[in-house]
Amino acid sequence: KRCGIKQPIYRIVAIDV
């Protein structure tokens, strides 16, 4: 939820893990 602000939810989760 910090690096994937421009991307959808599923994208944000993948980047956050």
C-alpha cells in the first residue's frame, strides 16, 4: 500500500509482500 499506489489492489499487495 505504499509502492503500488498507481496500481490496483492486487498489484499493491504483490509489491508489498
